[in-house]
Amino acid sequence: MSGFQAPRGMRDLFGADAAAVAAVERAAYAAAEAAGYQRIISPIAEESALFERGIGGSTDVVAKELYRLTPHAEDSTTLALRPEATAGILRAYIQHGMRSAPQPVRLVTVAPFFRHDRPQKGRYRQFTQFNVEAIGDAGPGIDVEVIELGASFLNQLGLTGVEVHFNSVGCSDCRPAYAAALRAHFAPIEGELGEVDRTRLRDNPLRLLDSKDAAVMRRAESAPALPGHLCDACAVHADVVRAGLAVAGVKVIESPRLVRGLDYYNRTAWEYLLPGEEGQQGALGGGGRYDGLAALIGGGPTPAIGFAIGVDRVVHALHDRKIEIRAATQPLTVICGIDEGSIGARIRLASLLRAAGSAARADVTPRKIGKQLEGASRDGAVAVIIVEPDGRYSLRAMIDGKQEEPTDEASVLRAVAALVKRTERRA
Ligand code: AMP
């Protein structure tokens, strides 16, 4: 027997857990695609330099959590498993000249990401994110669109009460003065800082607002807030976003020290939080504007904004609240039979039903008919068809036990379609 286990922080999902993740993924694509976002499927690894330059060397995600792959002897670059979506998607936008398409380019992906974090409930080394990116538009309107999209997605899943915490993190014009104010604020506790936080104090004091060190967190509570340091253009942008969200029905909670974990954000930054959750569990997702990222990774100036919502955390939240997300499955037909001679006919009928747009499976086990019917009932089938040894069919409606005997495959298909309609009317 093998003693292998799934890697620490990486899970096998099956049964109800896998179904829940898949259902959230389907709902995410449906919500984004209905709003005009198109799928992008990008590689799970990129050159590690893309993340180092794009996300920032002093962020936890790059400094501590990046999975770098050992390069093969003939390769000149080191690859890393992607810790987030934005840098790779923007790299794709630049590489494929999406700039010449109508702007903004709206993209969506639901995919796995990797961070060498300390695992706990809701924090994994491989996790799934629902990512939305709108690239190529600097105006505040797209900020409102993207923030509302994430909020209404969570709401429609049944996670009502999600809070949208909102801030503006300014731009390269107004941030230096804020960084200086923060540096002055944290300078008195410099001696208490660990090595990483001391480097942050020097190079990137905004990162201190994200620190998990108790002394830094205490000090952060009285840190100067960003909004007071914004330049006029950033302040106006934030006000237009706030006003748009209010009219669109998204209530925001001002969160003046929210900076988010990555360096590339400017102006709009927000998080979707579930109130009353311990630790990180309540952070369902977040996003921000990242107008400067394209230039950092070798593209021309390209304003953009996006969010990431953690699918694993959404699934936990739904589970904790006993909210079932219904998979939009089609009514199932099961085709049974007892003699081996009808196996081919059973499979063929199931395939024809599927080709006609129904869900169908053949029961090809050597079980008694009674057991096959039990299995069909357990799977929630609306119809069971028995292929008799002499090739005749009998069709049973599970909803009321009514039986009929269609004479050929075409009439089986018609009878199933009629039965599905009858069942739907009753439901
Ligand atoms: P971030 O990219 O760090 O802004 O994360 C966005 C969202 O992804 C978070 O709010 C979480 O819901 C989810 N997330 C981030 N890191 C993890 C992780 N290690 N495990 C599970 N979910 C995560």
C-alpha cells in the first residue's frame, strides 16, 4: 500500500465538496459572462521575474510564498507557479496586442493558484480564485461595474450581508507623502520590528499596514489614514466611484487603512468581507485598480482594475450557513436492463438522449432491476426506461409511477421530453 498523501495545504476534492466548488465556478462564469466578460485560460506558471517585478519583492506573496520551479539545464529562466491571476493576465494582454481590441477588454478566469502559506481552514497552498479583470479604461465607471459585479455575485449565491470595504490608495503623485507620514508614525517602534518589517519601514511602509506582527498591528490602529493624503484627481475619482456604487445599490464601508497585500494597486482598493468570521476566513475576496502594473512588466501605460474572490472560502461560507447551491443539472433519465444482450441498446439510448439535450446514463451493472431502480431513484432520476430482453421499452415516470411503452427510439425520446416538461410543471 502506498503511504503517499496529498501535499500539505493541497486537497483532494470529491463528492459534495467537488460538486460545491464546481457549482460556484459555474455560477462565477455565468455571472461574469452575462456581464460581457470573456474567458481567459492562461498558464499556471510564469517566469518568476513577472511576479517579482509585478507584484513586488517586499510582498509576502513574493518574498515568502512563491513556488519557484527548478529550471531544466537547458532553460535560461526560472518559472514559478502563479500566486495570483492579474500579472499573468496582463502579460497575456500585452503579449497578444489586446490593446487594439475595443477597450476595456473584459476577462474572467476561475482557476487554481499557489502560495506557500501556513495552511489552516480557508487558507491553502493550492486554492481556487474567481478573477475578473477589466483592462484599458481609466474612468471611475468601470470601477463601479467591477465592484458591483463581485458584490452581486456573492449576494446571489445567498451570502447576503457581505460587506464591501472601500479605500483609495492614491497614486504615484500622492503616495510618497503618505509613505513619509507612515514612516514617521512607525519610526518610534523601529527597534521592536522584525527584519522583514524593518525593511518595509525603509522601502515600502504601506506594507506595514498588512503586517501580522502584534506590535505593528497595534501601532497601525493609530496610523494616519490615506484619504487625507490623496491628490485632487485621486480624491475626485474615489468620490465618483462612491457615488456610483451608492446608486447601484452597493453599500460600502470606508476603510481608510485598507492597502491590500500586493504592491501594484493604485486608487480604488476594496475587499468583500463576511462579518462575524474569525481571522482570514471572513475575507472572501478583494480587488483594486492597477494602472501602473503594465509599465512594470514591459507594456505601455494601461489602466486596469480587477478582483479575486476565493472560491474555497465562498464554499466554506455557504456550507457554514447551510446554503445549498443548486447545481443547474438537467433532469436525469436512467436506462436499465438485465440481459447482457441489451447493454449496447441501453448505452445507445443514453447517448441519443444526451445528444437531444437531456441528462441520461445507462445502468450496465449486473444488478437486479429492483436495485437498478433504487439507484435511479437515489440519483433523482425523473424517468427510468427498461430495455426488455425482447427489445421492447417500458418507461416509468418517477414522479407518479405512470408507465408507458414507447415502440421505438424516436418515441422514447419524445416520451422523455414530454415527461421532463410534465415534471417541471409539477415542480
Ligand atoms: P488576494 O489575492 O490575496 O487578494 O486574495 C483574494 C482572495 O483569494 C482572498 O480574499 C481569499 O478568499 C482567497 N485566497 C487568498 N489566498 C488564499 C489561500 N491561501 N487559500 C484560500 N483562499 C485564498
